[in-house]
Amino acid sequence: MKKKILFVNISLVNGGAEKSLVNLLNEMPEDQYEIDLLLFRKEGMFLPQVPHYVNIIEAPDALKNLYRPVKDFNKNTITKVIGTAISKTLTSNPYLMREFRWRNFYRRKITRLSKHYDVAVGCVVGECTYFVNDLVSADKKLCWVHTDYVGAKCDRRADEKYYQNMDSIVTVSDKCAEVLKTVFPEFQNKILWLPNITSSEVLRKRSKEEILERIDEGKKLIVSVGRLIPLKGFDMAIDAAKIMKQDGCQFQWFILGNGELFDKLNAQIEALELKDWVKLLGPKENPYAYIAKSDVVVQSSKYEGKSVVLDEAKILGIPIVSTNYDTVVDQIIPEKEGLIVNMDAEDIAHGIEKMFNNQMLYKTIKNYLNAHEYGNQADVEKYIKLIGKQGGKSVKKLIITIDTEGDDLWSWKQGNAITTNNTLFLDRFQRLCNKYNFFPVWLTNYEMIQDDRYVEFVKKYALEGKAEIGMHLHAWNNPPMYQLEVAQEGAPYLIEYPDDVMEAKIKFLTDLIFERTGIKPVSHRAGRWATNEKYFELLSKYGYVVDCSVTPHVDWKTSLGQTEGSCGSDYSSAKDKPYSIDTSNGSSVLEVPVTILRSHKLFLKTSSAKNLARSIWHAMKGTELWIRPNGDNLEEMKYVLDQTYVSDRDYAMFMIHSSELMPGGSPTFKDERSIEKLYKDLEALFAYASVKYEGIRLRDLSNRKESSANKQTL
């Protein structure tokens, strides 16, 4: 049976949220969903683009009546007039006014929908969400916030009670999600962001259509698209056109869209004698043909959530000039995809003139845009994952772990100082993880927790719920110091020390992490992977509830310790699924093994004869595949994700060392070029993973129940 989905929106007039909704509907698989669309007003230029398999249901009569203009008098008009008047008397805040009117007047008149849905979605802030909350029966309820909540001057007092009942609050960019989490910290675990859906294939096809307007020969064409409302800043754009005209710039400026300021902006154009320069063309069903024929797309907004127009311009390879509203940095790389200017007419004018006059800059931006793919129809899978597939597999978890330690410890020698400059390179990785709603677990050792820069970084993200701080103990430099009898050249394992020294080292680092961050660590990974019964007993004693030291299929016995006969742990026969380790003191620790796959699959490496021979040899003898980047294993890591997804394991674990995120911080990533290649692979890996996996912290796994069959006593 298909899943029953309801989308609720005001109308399908020209707007980014409406366009994104229609794009999403066109990409959703017809064979999996029975989709209903309810519109308060069945109107708008995007109505013809709704696919045939979407049922535009009839809205309740009272709902249609209450959202008609007052001039269309009907049996609910009196309720509308009185409700609006009283609400405006009580508050001048438009969001509080509409919520008060809805709660006290509108919802009492509107009939509840009789059909039950698997998922119901309120597509914009305000009444659509209120309708889904109050008048729809559904197993799962979602709401979309297509804007910067603070920039749009929304008010938490209007939405808090409704968001409380939503299963997910979805917004359109990382910046918008951060704003929402600041306004609604109590809901941060159900706030996520998914990009507006933009199909590059459809855009490019439709961009080739002709337009009716004539483009004057010898003039540059500027195009802007948006509703004619104050927050879009078109008054500044028209003032900028006046400056450019005075500077002798030859151009035409087409503004596509409709709204309350149409007459006022037209009057401004006439007053500034710009009728031959700036034209308000009204809404266009196919704006892509205009964008594609332009030289520059200009966005003069005072705020945006995530601009659909900018995505469309990038897909069509048109350089952009945009004002510096808060979220613009999520969409434009300055000097590569466009220019970001101050929010005033003079700067807008000078930005456009710079684009026209600096041909090298213009060509650089054009080449960059044309070399990149900005369409994201593949992101539909993220929406499908959120909504849930009919008969599909449940979403699995991805755990991101980082052994957070000093710089290039592979080359470190006893007696040398340990530096921690890699802390300056961690924020980029953190932001990449959060972009895909993954939550890095920073397993932190002694030298890192002493670095004030690291403490400031990790504490911020951990307190925001975007990361976790755990413990990672290297015995050789973790106080208290103790001299072992050296018989071998290996670095010492914690399990080589006397029991009381082991305990003292664990206690010291645990206390230090809490003292420095105010956060009690509950997750752990052993330095050099080695564990034993005493180790787990001590972890449990000091409040650790989850460990991730076990590496299935891997035997570390050839990795020597420092004392006579000491070596690493043998995990070659270890379980590859979580299990509880009961200790002699009656407590337990949840072991969450690293994801490692034993495989004979051939991954051809043809960059050299040596690499080709190595790949064939690994396939013949079998090798262990980790989700651990080495600069040349993206396909292997994706393969492990795929195999884990179809297995009975409910998570996959990624790992990396913090120093590998810094140029020269490891033998693997020696320079900036290799780091950029690493991040290219990480971006591809996380985007791939986000379709089938969702992020989780180790500490959250500790709350999941394990069956008695998965217990192991040491």
C-alpha cells in the first residue's frame, strides 16, 4: 500500500517556496506515494506544473472563504473582518496577529479533514502549520520554514505551541537551521535542513525558450526575480539603476514578479526617468529563459532563507551580484560565483559595474559556474528518507569519530614536544558534518584538552548539541607519569601499567575534560585500540557508558608495546554489532565496534602499475575495508556504507585523526592539495551517506536497549 502524504500550502503563486514545492512533487516517485495537495486558495502560476499523480483536494468551504478577499463577500466574511480587526487591536506584530486570529476565530469555523495520512506537511510558516497541527489527522507531522526566522521577524510566541507537536521542523539552509536552534533550543534535536529542490535538467531545457521582450543591442541585460515586497529591496535596485545610468552604463534591467509594491516601484521608475532602463514585467511562468539570456542576476534582498533564484542562476551559469543578507554566504562563494555587496544602492550599482567592467573577473566567475553542477534533484532522496519510503528500510545511523590528538604523532619521538596546531583546522570538518546533519564525536586526549583554542571550539559545538566530546587516552604522556621497564621500541599501551596507575590516568583525563569544558565525557576509545577487562571496569567506574575501541577482523598483536612481550589486542574474531560488556563490579559498558568489512572485491587503481598490482593483490588475498579516508578510497568507503545498509547492522562508523585534517599533520595528507582532495572525498562521501543514514552521537547509542544475547562478560 502506498504511503498517504498531504502537503498544505496557501497557494501556488510565484515564490521560492512554491517553486520548490512543485519541483519536489515532480520528483517524488509516483509508485510509492498517494499525494494530496491542499491549497487555501487554488491559484497561482505554478498550478499547471503540478504532476498528474498529485491530487489537488478541495479545501473545506470555510477555509476557502476565510482566505478570499473581503470584496468577495461570503458567509464567513464577517468572521474574517471581525477576527482581523480584533487581532490587529491586540497586537501590531503580524505573526502574533495571524496566530491569534487563527486560534480564536478561523479554526473554529473550519471542518477537520476526514482522511487520515501517514505524513502531513505544512509548507510555510504560520497558518499552514497551524492547519496541519489542528485539523489534520496524521501519524507524522512536519513543517517547513523557508526563511531566516529572525530575519523575517517571525515570533516564537506565535509558533512555539505548534512546533511542540511537529515531528520535524525543516528549513532550507545550515544558517537557517542555526537560527531556528537559537530561537527554539528545546527543539534542536528535531530541527534539520534540506535544500530546495532544483532540477538542472528541467531548468536548462526551459531556459532555451524564447521571451517576448526585446533586448536592445549593445546593452547588458540584468535580471532580478522576486515578489515585489519591501524585504526584497527592489527600491534599492531601482536607485542603483539611477546611479549606473548617471555613470554612463548601458543596460536593461528586467524585474520579474508581482506584489504589493508594483505601483509604487513603477512610480519610482518614472520619477527617476528610468522607463527605458528598468521594466517591471510581472510574474513569469518561465523565468529561466530570462535568467539564461541575462549577463548578471541581481538579488537586492534584505533577508532570505535560501534563494531559489540564486540556485537557478548558478545552474544556468549566470554571475550574481547580491546584497549581504545573513544567509547569502551559504549560497555564493565571493569572486567565484558572484559578488556580495553592502545593502545599499551605491554598492549594488558598483558591484554590477565591476562585473561588467572587469572582464577577467566576469570570465573567471562564468567558467567556475559552468564547471560545477548545482542541480540537486538527487537530494529528493533526503526528503524521501524524512517522509519515509513505503515498504522501505528504516534509516540507519552514521557515527563520525575523530581521534583528537597532537600533530603527526606517527613521526613523534619520545622526548620531543607535542604540538596541537591541528585544532585550527577542525572547524571546517565540524561544519561539513553539520551540513549533512551528522554529529562528530571528538575523542579527546591530554594534549588537546590543554589547548585553549580547542576547548573553545569543542565546547561551543558540544553545548549546541552539534558534536560530542569523548575521551581518547594515550598512556605515554597522560599524567600521572610512571616509568615502565622498557624492553621494546613500541609506544606503551595503557594496559601495560599497574592497575592503580591505569586508574589514576583515566581519572585524571576524565576530570580534566570536565574541568575544562563543564561536560562529563561518557564515550571512549583506547589509544592504539588496546583494551582488557580491567580497562572496561575502570571506564565503567568513572562514568563511561560506551566504548568504540574494538576493530573487528583486525589483529593488533604485531603492534608492540614497551614492556617485555606486550602487544596490541586481537579483535580478529570480535563481534561487529554492539554488545554490552559486563564487568566484575556489576556494571557494564556498551561496546560499539568500528565498522570494518572483510572483502575480496576488486577496486582497480590504475594511476600506476604499482597501485594496479596492489589492488589486484588485495582482492585476491582479501583486505579490511574501513570508512576511514586515505586520499584514494572513496569508492571503498561508499561500498562499506552500501554493504552495511543491506546488512543487519544498524549503524556505520567513520573514523579519522584530527591531525589528518591539517596539511602536514600526518603522513597521508602532507600538503594543502591533499587536504583539498580529502575534503572533496568527504563531501562526496557524506552527501552519499546522507541519503540512507542519519547522524547520531555515541552517547545517544548508550540509551538503546541491547538484547541479552548481545552481552559478553570479560
